[in-house]
Amino acid sequence: MGVYKKIKAYVPDMEGLLLLVLLLVIGSSAFLIAEYRRIYLFLEIILQAQGLEYLTLLIAMLALCALAYTITSFLATLVSHFIAFRLEANLKKAGMDALLEAPFSFFDKYPSGKIRKMLDDNTALTHTSVAHLLPDLAGVLFIPLFGLILAARVDWRLCIFMLVTIIVGALIGKEMMGESSFMAEYMQAQEEMGAHAVEYVRNMGVVKIFDANVKSLKNFYDSISNYSDKVLRYSLSCRVPYVSFQTFFNSIFLLLIPLGFYFIAKGEDPILYLSKAVFYVLFCGIIFMAFMKVMYFGMHSYLASSSIEKIESLIQEMQADKMQHGDLVCGENVDIDFDYVSFSYGNHQVFDDLSLHLEGTKTYALVGSSGGGKSTLAKLIAGFYLPQEGEIRIGGRALADYSEHALTNMIAMVFQNAQLFKTSIYENVRIGNPEASYEEVMEALHLARCEDILDKFPEREKTVIGAKGIHLSGGERQRIAIARAILKNAPIIVLDEASAAADPENEYEIQQAFSHLMQGKTVIMIAHRLSSIWQADEILVIEEGKIQERGSHQALMEKNGRYAYLQGLYAQANEWRIGA
């Protein structure tokens, strides 16, 4: 019933069809038992050679029962598949709708491969489970129940023998299903393996640095090993019960031989006993299949419930830590203030009571060791994360006071790995301002120094990125991303390692593009290439979540502190040469 309620919540318009499937399942079970009733009567007539005049009618009724069973089973499966497809589609829509509204922090927690795997696989699992869940109910519940009723009508002793068979089979079958906690572990291992597989395959075409590929491959290998270990452990735990289960159902009918001698000695009609024994042997196969379906039913029931729960849990995480926006359109200025802000990733504390004022229309460079909090600070400004304590303000007003549209238009970000879509260069830039005219888009491309990129292709700005083997270098992609930011014309610009991976030729073009992007804007620049920040109005050295130093390049060099030390290391690294 718990699974049924979860299913019904996502297909509320199909409650009538769910009831129809249940009725069809009951009907198909009844027709199957009626078919076996005719088989028993057929055996009686043939073995006793009496009532042969009814044989034709009996065969016709047997054929009708078989046909009715086939039709009702087919209809039950057809309708349940229809419901399953609708459930899968509705779950996927719910997941995608929530994903479009998910905060940036969610994507930091879940890599794209895992999100895709969880949504695709779990919605597919609900389809498979629901499509077979209700039809399997016939084999699990109604067929054995109706079979016992039929056996009682034939002979109460046969009913007891079948009941004993079912009880013993159930006890062995329970052990055969293995550890109850395995299914959750198995699904978790399968999800991790699939997620790492997607991430690894997607990264194969990219030459990566800092051993990222090695780490990705190791994660993939470890997930495969973990999955195989769990499957092997589960298989071994089921080995003895499964063999016992098979042996029991393939030999239980042998008990009918000594019982036959006993009952015949007591005066039982040998022909009548033989017909009952043959009927039991035939129906025992139905009981065996019912037990096999019990395992599938349990699996489908668990998978359907677990898959829906995982998608619902994923949707809840997408909605967690999401900023609640107000209706403010703009502030008095673009000054940025941090008031006693504390933020942590789980147990890792990044900022603790950080207070900071950044005056509008100035350029700020954030430098420091990796993990010190530079990127986190930029993401907090953009509203990608919510601080656990304190308040962040732009223009004297809290971020939550602004409407989502206003906050989005207020800040433009350019990351190290620029993300472009599989559409034309023109449309990729126009995303920055969907209402921009053709001339404005082309002017943004011009200011971002993209003319040489357009000249490479016959279709120029109409060239579709990623199509027909057309791919751009990292620096070229970065310039198109800068053109997008120029077109957006946001008053606050965040540059997160935006030129770190550019070659010298593209580095010059990117710096020229930056000069147009940054004019009259508040710029927060995160850089490890220290030669690119000398002209910043202020440089902030961030170490361990604290502002260690702050000032112009000249002032900080004269101070001879942490910034001067980093500049010395940078200059020393630039002098390194590979020996012959």
C-alpha cells in the first residue's frame, strides 16, 4: 500500500486505471485456476474412462479459460506499462523542474554525471518496477490463494499438502533472498559505479592537469570493485538456500509415492489418487513460479519505493539552501558588504565572522593559497551559497531583498572553464541578454576580440559550436564567454581564474577583452597568475578564511608581507626551465 500511495501521488489522474489493473490481475488469477480445475476434471475423465461424452465440452471450456487468462494477463500488463510510462515521465519532469531551480551549491555537492545517473536510472527503475509490480501480484498472492481453494474442493488432504509445500517453500525462500540490507547497498554501489563511469567517459576527450584523469579513473575502478564485491558476497550468501529451494520443489512430489501406498491400503481408489497426484505435480510448477515471482515482486516493490524516495530526496536537496528572494529591483549603489559572515562546507569552516567592505566601481583582486576561501567569497557574493551566519549586502540591501531577476542581472561571472552550448556562437553570446539586437551582439563579440574566431568559419557568428567537428580552444571559448558578459552589462563582474589556462596568444586577446568588460564596473578578480593583477585598485590576500593583507600592489610590496612572499614565489617559478 505504501508503494501504491507513492505511485498514485505522481499519477493522480490514473487512479481508475490502477484499480482496473488490480481487477484484471484478480480476473487473470481466477481464469488460471479455472483452467487448472478443468485440467483436473480432464485427468479424472481420461484415467477413469468415464464421462467421455463431456470431453469435447471440457476441452472447449479449458481453451476458453486459457484464452481468458491470456487476454486478462495481457491487458493487465498493457495498462500497468501505460501507467509506468506516465509515472516515469512525471517523475522526470518533476526532477528536471527542480533541477532548473536548484542552487549552485547543489551542483557542487553532486557532479553532473551523478545527477544524470540518479534521475535517468531511478525514473527508469520506477517504470520497470511499476510495469511488473501489479501483474506479479497475481503470482504472489491471488494464484496461490485461489489454488488452495481449488485444492480444498478437490480433496482437503491435497489442500493441506499444498499448504505445507507453500510454508516450507516460504521458509527456504526467505533465506534464498539473502541479506535484507543488500538491496540498498547494491543500488548504492550501482549508482556510484554508473556516476563514475559517466564522469570518466565525459572527461576522456579532455586533456586534464593535476592528475584529474588518474583520480577519475581510480574512482571508476574502485566503484567497479566495490560493486563486484557486493554482488559476489550476495550471490554466495544465496547459494545454499537457492540449491535447497530447487531441490525441494523438484523432489517434493516423491512423497506422493509412499503416501499413495498408504492411502490405497486404506481403501483409496488408485485411479482417483493418481489423478490427484498428477494434478498436484502440475500445480506444483505454478507454486514454484509463484515463489520466484515473490522475489521479483519484493525486488520490484523495493525498487519502485526506493527509486521514488531517492528522486524525492534529490528534489528536496535541490530546493534546500535556496535563497528566498524579495521584490527589490535595484539598490542605491553596488558597494558590497560582508557583516560577520560565517560559512562552512559541512564540517569544514571557511569563514568565521568575516566582515568586509568593497567599494563600488573598483577592481579587487583576491589572491592566496588554494582552499583559502577566494572562490567561496565570490560565490557568496553571487548568492550561489547562503551563509550560515551574518549578512551579505549589495548597495546597502541584503541579497535576499532583491528579486531573483534583479540579482541575476546585477552580477556576471566568467569562470576558468567557460561553458558554451551546442548552438551558434551568436546564440551563445545572446544568452547574456536575450532582448539584445543583432548589432548589440556583434558589438559585444567585437569588444571581446572575437573577430579572428569568426573569420575562421564560413558562417561566422552562425557557426554551431560542437557541430561537424567544429570545436574551439579554451582561450577562444573564454573570449566568447566574455562577449556574453559584455552583452549582459552587469554592474558587478566576477572573474574566477578566467585566464588561467589560456596560451600566450589568447592571453593577450583575453586581457584586451577584459579591459572592455571591466570599464566602470565593480570587479572581483580571482587569480593565481599574479602578473595580471598589478593594476587592480586593491589586492586582498585571503588565507584560511581571513583577510591577511589589503592594499595596492605597490603598498603591499613595500609592506614585504605575505603578498610580497607570494610574488617572490611566482617570479621564482617563472624562471624555472627544463634542462636539456
